[in-house]
Amino acid sequence: MFREHLLGELPVDLLKPFFTEAFGQPTKELHTLLGIMLFQQTMDLNDAKAVDQPAYNIQWHYALDITEESDEAKYVSEKTLWSTR
């Protein structure tokens, strides 16, 4: 339900102007980051537990539409989560 109805409704376009290729490292996919933050708040997870979920939990992979098997697609650091928030 989340992937089909809510993931595409996350306000990614409002955040895009704040992330440019000319400033720092490229950002993670914004739908994924916002989805992680939404799940984190919903499930009352601390940052460490929230970043573990997309790395290991197949339910989160499905909900966040993470289809790649690479570490780059699944790994989010606590610093990235914090700075995006």
C-alpha cells in the first residue's frame, strides 16, 4: 500500500532545490530518504535502527521500491539521514 499510494506523494519536489550536484556528494534517492524518515517516525525508531532497516529488511525494500541489490541502493548512513532531516 505504501509503495503504490504514498511513495509517489512524498514532497520530493520541495526538497530538490536544496540538493545540487555542485555542492558536496550526490544525495541518496529522495523518495527513499523521505520514506525512511516517515517510517522512522511512525515506528518510533532511533537513527541507528532506522538506517538498518533499508539495509536488511525486505519489507522496507518493497515499500520503498528498492529493487537493486547493491549496497549503494540499500545503505544510508546516520549522517545522511540526519542532514536530510
